Amino acid sequence: MRVVSHPEADQELEAAALWYEERQPELGDDFLHEFECTLRRIVDDAGALA
């Protein structure tokens, strides 16, 4: 399965990561990591249902 994101969604994700990073070092990276893990679980679960 292929995931396609809207450019504005990509910008919002980056802005959110920067916001977290400004509050605490490495928190932005943690946020992006969790986002990627969650997206991967969604894709994996969707593939199991196909």
C-alpha cells in the first residue's frame, strides 16, 4: 500500500515537530518517530484487511 500526503499536511507536520522541539530538545524527533510508527501500523492493518 502506498501513502500519499498533501503538501500542506507535510508542512503542518513539520511545524508541529518544530513546536515540540522548541519546548524540549529531541521532543520534535520523538513526535515524528511516533507519527511514522502510527502511520506504519495503519498501513499494516489496512493491508491485513485487504
